[in-house]
Amino acid sequence: MALYKDDAPLEQTNDSVFDADYAPGEAAAYAGIYGCAVCGREVVAAEGSLLPASDHHEHAAGQGEIRWKLLVNADAEPKSGAPVNRSNDRRCGHPACNCVVAKDRKFCSEYCHDAGKTLELSCNCGHAGCAAELTHRS
């Protein structure tokens, strides 16, 4: 769990960028603190840098594979007191996908890359934002 002393520079949000999860070795879509969704171990990553590989740490038998989630976004933009606007985020190139991707990537996953411009009602990339959307539509 990320610790802090003064919550004044922090702003709570329900932004969907915190719903996505990332595979080991995948590019970090945002600068910030990422946590392993399985065990809670935390790392710091710069935007576009590769998240730690699958051999970064081990899980106990049965815990599952490492999956990274953005916990705290280190927003480098000057603060004006207004909420952070994510409307300029770069979205995955697959039309049905809701994932945000790093500036140097077109797709969030191999699934979306392979699906390309295929017309689908929902995305099956497996990231949390798309899985939630699929569940909501069902």
C-alpha cells in the first residue's frame, strides 16, 4: 500500500485509467506507482517505460501471475485546481476496446492487435475496463 503524509497534493477519482491492468513487461500508460494486483507489491514507472518482467518477484503457489495496476498517477501537468481531464488520452486502436495505451503503442494487447479493425460488440482483451464493460452489457 502506498503511504503518504499529506493528502493535499492527492485527488481521489473514479477514472477508468485505474481499472486497466498490465502484463509484466508491458509499457506503463502513465507515470506513477503500479501495484501487483495479486500480492500488492509496488513499483514506480515512468510513462512509456516497461513494467517489471514476470521474474520481478514470485507468488506463492496458486496465487496466479503478476498483473500490474496503476495505483497513483504522477501527473506532471501544472495544477490549476481543476479535475484532471483525461479526454486527450490515447485509446487502443481496436474499435471495441476502452483501454488507454502509452503514446508509443497502438494497441493495449496482442488480442486487440490481432483483432485490428474487426467490428465487435465488446472487447475480449482481458483488461479490467473492458471486462467491466462486458459484464455491464450482459
